[in-house]
Amino acid sequence: MIGVLLYHLGSYFSRVLPGRVPRAIAHAIGRVSYYLRVRTRHVIAHNLAIIHGDGLDEQRRRELVRGTILNFAACIQIFLELPSMKWEDIR
């Protein structure tokens, strides 16, 4: 139930807030998620270690984990905008 409420709330704000405000909010949520979701960080870091082996140092792995979480937040925000976007803008 809470997930559905958050989806509708995010979709609403993505439609009514001007310009880059929804993207800035998504970025902020992504940053907060990076710091609060320790398990998610570890899972992504583990997956990157499997993919890259010893080719990544710890600092680069942290950068990729943070980038992955921020990119996911941005993609969710774009997804929430889709119902209100014009077909020309989607192309």
C-alpha cells in the first residue's frame, strides 16, 4: 500500500513541479538512498566485484555503486514523468 501511495505521489510531483525540480529531488533521494541502504550498496559492490574481478580498486567501486544508485533514481523519475510526456518529447 505504501509503495502504491509513493508511486502516485512521485508521479503527481513529476507532472506538476517545474523544470528540473523533479530531477533534483530524484537526485537528492538517490543520494540519501546511497547512504541509508547499506545492504543495497553491498549487493551492488559485490556484483561489480564479480563482473570486474580485481580490476577495480575500492574507490572506483564506490564511485560506480554511487553512480548506479543515482542513475536508478533518475530512471525512476523519468518513468514517473512518462504518462504526462508528449510523444514528440519521448522520441
